Amino acid sequence: MKQVIYVVEDDAGIMGLYAMALENAGFEFCGFNCAEDMFAKLAEGKRCDLIILDIMLPGMSGLEALGKLKRNADFAAIPVIIASAKDDEKNKIDGLDAGADDYVAKPFSMNELVARIRANLRKSTATLEKDADKLAYGDIEINDREHEVHVNGQLVQLTLKEYNLLHLLMENIDTVVKRDRILSVVWDYDYVGETRTLDMHIKSLRSKLGEKTDKPYIATVRGVGYKFCKL
């Protein structure tokens, strides 16, 4: 059965490119020019394996739609890739904080987008290898059974990428995890341009964990990678 990709994009020309690229890649394409139409289709119980979402949309904005998706238990697990002409750091951080699993800035190649789609689909169905249901250090606890992260006993909402990134770093406590390994494990592809996306996810993760400057959870090892620090 073909995996179904929903695309929310109000530019008819770009929508046509999406349709051609996704169908040629073996996916089933379903396009909408506004978020409201997408939610109407989801409400019908139609299958959706991944959503590509523009930010600038008529009516409900892409970020508003993303927040609505993540607040709904029926749709929260669907991977979302934001594809937007807004490529500044603030918009990327806003998208990741709102729950996006990936962010691509227009213009981009359709081959790259298809690679990102496949990587996110693999990650959405993958099960983390683990020796126990919980992984904890200091005031941070990962519960794999519930797929939750708590800091000082408080639930912290992480995206799938952020969750897997934190899990990888905590599994290798006080050991530098190289960038290429993080990209391979968390994103499932080896693309040098993704180092910036990795940095953005680290920044977002630090913010959500409530990291303090004098008490860092995640240390940057310049030119090498990142490590989860012993306190």
C-alpha cells in the first residue's frame, strides 16, 4: 500500500511540482490549498502518513495548523515537514518549537524533499532500541514506554526528532556524539547541509529542557558534535 502524503500549499504551480515529484517517488499525493480543507479530510478518517505544510496560507496559518495537529491525540503522531519561503532562524525555531519534525526553506530540490520525507517516515515507525523502559540522569527522565520526557517531574513536550536526539545523547552520557552519527541515527540520512538543522534542534531542545548557562545539559564540542553532560 502506498504511503499517503498530505500537502498544504496555496501556490498552484508549486502544488503541481509536489504532485509530480511525490507520485514519481511512489507516494500517494493529496493536496489542499488551505489548512481547513486538510482538517476536513482528516476528520473523515482518511489515511495520512506525513504532512508537508506551508506557513503562509489563506485563513489558518501553517503554524496555527501545526499547533492544532499536535494538540489532537488522533493526529499528533503524524510527522510534519514545514516547507516555507521564510528561512530566517526565528521562523525555523518557531516551527520546531510548535512541533514540526523538519523544516525546509524554499526554494529546495524535490529530490532533497523526497529524501527528507522518507527519513521522517522511517523515524515515525521506528522503535528505539533500549535495555529498559526508562533512561534518567539528574532531573531529566525519559520514559520509552510512554514516550515522554520529564524535567523535575514536569512533562516536557518534545517533537519526535527532539525526543530521539535527547535519547541518543543521554545513552552516551559525557561522551561526544559526532554530528555525522547524530544525522545518521536521528535523521537517517547523511547530508552535510543538515548540520544547521541539527543545530536548530539542539537550540530548541535546550530551551524546552530549561537549560541554564551555568548548568548546561548539552555541551557543544566545536567542529565535532554534542554531548550530554554529567552534572
